[in-house]
Amino acid sequence: MRVLLTSLPATGHFNSLLPIAEGLADAGHEVAICTTPAFAERVTDAGYEHLPGGADTFEELFSDSPPRSDPNRWRWAHRVVFAGRAVEAMLPDLENHVAAWHPDIIVRETGEFAGCLAAERMGLPHASIATGSWSSLDDRREVVADVLDGWRGRLGMEPDPSALMMYRYLHLALTPPSWDGDAVLPPTAHFIRYVNPRARLELRPAWLDEPRDRPLVVASLGTVAHAQAGVFEAILEAVAGEPIEVVAAIGRDQHRARFGATPPNVRIEGYIPQIALLEEASALITHGGFNSTKEALSLGIPLVVIPISGDQPYTAERVEALRLGRRVGPDERLPQVIRERLREVLTDSAYRDMARRFAAEMAALPGVDHAVGLLERLGRDHTDRSAS
């Protein structure tokens, strides 16, 4: 079976595809990934064929976006960027690749909509993989339904005013049902155990084996939120002098001089092999990126979540609701608040216990091989299960 995966030009979106891509390749299927030319090396380094398409950068798509503090930014992003500009940039390239590469099925991350449009226009089944922490919620369809239906009209396709297309055949959620509580999920959703394929590609740093007599805390704000002014500064001030060791991943594009003198108990790195560190950590301070959240929770690590934008407030909400850690709200990004929340997470064993319980829920889900089986069945029978 030939499987074409599609992704927006953002690391978090691209990485969400990799567990399924790896499972498909291990099962002997041909895998290609259509994403920005700037991601060509990442695709080939992971072992897959790269088919170039779409915008060069996320920044290009978000050039005139509302500020991150705007509560309506996520709605604007979905309508204007994900279902609008990104589709316009990706769709012509993608349709050319479909015509030339002849995939049996298209699998998209949930922020990328050209994949399902191209599949439906060209008579192919398609599936989605949850990218953001709320991207399995069925009510997301209402936000972009009219935009996607507009595309269908321009492409000469039948109307789909409720955007059933989004989850028509199969949706793969990489968190347990408890993550979303009583929220409504697509009828085609299947829950799959999360694995991180990057773990086997990243080398364990030698300094991680140095003797340690205090709890290790990892601080990382991902590949976009790390540049948010004042947040990392508040984190470093919060942890200074605490009886812990902290490894802070500030991003390859940031300079240590931005933060002034480094506290003695803090190690600053541009990039870290996060899984290796989390395996020994007592807590993760994070912006609530979905991949980092899944990584930590799969290892039973509690969190302090400082949401910036997008799905991150939902992540923080669910972490607090499930007692997996604490949230630091937009008006609370002060060193003393972060310090108090971190102390609570480190000293109250209930957070660690709940995180370990959640990790057990994740581990009990069917593996990626089950997802591969579902995709294989879809590739064979093309059955629309959106109303089943």
C-alpha cells in the first residue's frame, strides 16, 4: 500500500505524523510525506520520501495574525490559516503529487486540510491524526465548515455544509478517552497508544549521566513559544536557588545572553533530547505543546503548564482537571507563581500518582500496529464510517 502523509510547515504538526509513518514503514508499506520544501531534510532523515508542497514557513502563513494574547486567535488561525492560506499553498502541489505518485490513501495531521480535499476530489479514502490537544473534538468542524465547503464549491465537489469530510473515514487519537472527558469525539475516532519515534534517533548526552542528588526538572517551550518575551525569564527566576536541578531548552535560535547570569542550578541548552531527560525527570515545565505533553504523560511525569496560544490553554485545562499538574494562566506568569506551582507538583505525591495512572491508561491502548491495520482496511474497502 502507498500512503501519502500531509503536514503543515511546523515541527509540532510534522512530528505528530511520525509514529504512524514509522508503523506503516515497519509493516512494509511505502510512505511519502508532502510538506514544505524547508522540511525536506527532516523527512529524508526520518527515512521517508519527501514530496515538496505548501508554504515555506509557519511565519509566512501567520504574517498578520492577531496577538497570541487574543482569545479569538485560535479561531482566526483555523479559518484564515489552516483552512484558508495553507490549503491555497498546498493543494496544487498535492494534487500533482497524487496524480504522479498514485497513493492508495492520504493521511493528514488535523491542522492540514488540503489532504482531505485532494483525497475527496480524486476519489481516495483519507484519515486524520490528532495534532493538537483539542484536535479530536468534534465541534472543531463548525469552526471551519463554511470555509471548507467554499473550497469544495470552487473545486466542483458536492456540498458538505457540516464538514463531515474532516473525519469521514478514520481519525486516530493518541490520548486515552479520559483526556477529553465528556467531550464529543468524531464517530470514526480510534484511540492509539502514543510512541515517540524520535527517541531512538536522538543520542543521550553524556552530561546526563553525571551524579545528581536533587530532583531533575525539564523546562521547554517548544519550537515556537520559546521566543515569547518574558516567559523563560520568569521560569529561570522562579527556579533559581530551589533544591532542584533544571535543564532549560531555550531553542537553537536563542542566545544565552538574553537571560543574563544563569542560576547555578540551571543548565541552558539550545536543544535537548527530551525523551532521555524526561525518563529521569520529576516534572516538566512546558507551554502545553501536545507532543511534549504526550511525551511527559506517557512516562508518568507531572507538568506545570504555562499556555501561550492555540491548543495550549485546553492542554492546561485538562492537566488541571485530571490532576496531572498545575496551570499558570496568562495573568499569572510571574516567578513567584511559577515557583509555587512547581513546588506543589514536586511535593504533592498525588500529581505523580495521577500522572503514572494516566501513563498506564496510555500504555493500555492498542499499539500503532492496530492503527496500521485500520489504515490497511480503509485502503481496501474505502468505507465511509462518518455516520456509523
